[in-house]
Amino acid sequence: MRLNDFLSINRWLVENKSTFEVANTSLVMTNFDRNYLEKMRKAKNISTKVYEMKIGLTKSRYYRWVNNDVDLPMELVVGIKKILGLSNYELINAMGPETEEGLNFLCGMVFSIINRLPLQKYKDELAKHDKGAAKEQPYDKISILLDLLSKYCEYKHVNEQQLNKLRQSFNLLSAYTLMDAITVLVILNIDSGTDHIMEPLNSRLLETWVYKNITNSLFGLRNISIGVGIDLSLFFVRNHLISQAKDIIANMEEKLSKNNMLDGYSNYLFASMNDVIYGNFEGKDNAYKKMDNSKIFLPTLEFKFWKNILGRQ
């Protein structure tokens, strides 16, 4: 397994190509239990106009945040907290594990691993967040993942203790974020390359995340989500779970079509995936020829991914 063998990671890197540096700012775009804060607003009968008047947060931007379409800077979230009259403890309880800063950090780290760039700056930054038993989220998981991936990609060595620790942390979740989705994909594929039997990771949560986000109004997230779905389908193919592989492709195609979001390229990719799933060599050959003719319009990472999947390396 190589990290650039994932369509989702390739698309994620292209989408975040300007964020490959370790963050050097104290501004953290934090993810909260947004529905909890919205319920608190309604319970206290506070109009969204109050947010606009007091902290400059418009109604449309607020609801885009509630619907997980955008993030807000910490100062605006603190402003919401003050308006709602929440205690510091109540605000901390509403905090989730994923931050924009954390995502950017992970993206830069993955980019560096793929391109065999020095990782010391990431190790140094992670050390700042290491507080022993009280490690900060999401950096505790990222720290384990960095050590796990750097050794696996270079030496094909799997630290079973670290891998199991990561897996157990995800088995406690009831829903995934983008960071979780990327990490779980990596864990699944590392698992499939080992002979060790561990507690199975719930791939259904990953499917649920895909189906929720492939119709997102933000094209970048929708594009990455399709990549996650295709990667998960390929994982099932490699593990001879053909029925599950077919279902993911069919479900993604159906959901996009129902929402009038099925563009020509995605439709073509789903058809190519069906050729891969069914082992249709003639179809794969035709798919590669069409892909090769279109490579000038494709990101280099995406073309290399399909070249590999269609057996043309």
C-alpha cells in the first residue's frame, strides 16, 4: 500500500495544495457539536439576528456552519458562547475532535510522506501538543498515524500496538469526520496487508460518511467523498467482497443522479469501476484509452491513480 494509491488522498492533496506547511498561527477553526449549539439557541429563543448584530455572523453563514458546510474561526464560536450564556465547561463539552488546522497539518504530513520529504517539522510540532495523558485532539491520533505510516511506507513494518490503539479509538465513534474517513481508509488497507487478526473496523460508518457527503454543496468535499467511496470499493475488491464493492458504486451513482449532481466524468469513473470489479479486461482497456486521451485535463495524481488501477503501470 502506498498513500498515492488512494484516489481520495490524491484529490484531497490537490484540493489543499496551498496548505502544505505546518500552521504557525493560534487561530483554530474548531468543529463543535453544532446541532447542540443550535438547540441551545432555539431553547433560549435567541434570534439569529442577534448573532449578526453582536458578532457580525450572518444568518446564511451561521446555517452553513450548522450544516457542516463551512467552519468558523474560534472568536466567532466564543461570541456564540457568550450570547448563549454557556459556561466554559459547556463549551468544551460541545467541542469535537476535528479542526481545520488539524486537517491542514495532516494533509501536509501525508504529502511529505508520499514525496519522501523530511518529517522533522511535523514531529516537532506534534511534540508541542503532547501533554502526556492529556494529549490534545486531534494531534494524539495524528502523532500515532505519523509514526505508523512513516515506518510502514519505508520499511513495510506495522507496529501492531499503535495500529490497534488507532483502531480502538475509531470503534468508539458513532460518526466520522473527513479526517476520520481518510485515517480509517489507511487503517483498513494496512490491515488487509497484514496477517494479523484484530477487532474489525466498522466500514459501515465510512459508507455512511460517503453517502452523506457526496451530495455536499461544496464541490471539493463532494469530489473527495466520491474518492473515498471508490477507494472503499477497491478495498472490498482486493478482499474479494465483490457484492459490497458493487453496492457502493451503485449507491453513489444513484444518490448523485437523484440530486442532479452526476457529471459526465463521475459517471465515466463509475463505469470504469464496474469494469474493474467485474474483471472486464476489454472494458478496462477502453477505459484507459479514454483516460489517456483526457489526461491533459486531469490532475497528474489522478491520472497516475487510474493508470495504476486500470493495469497500465
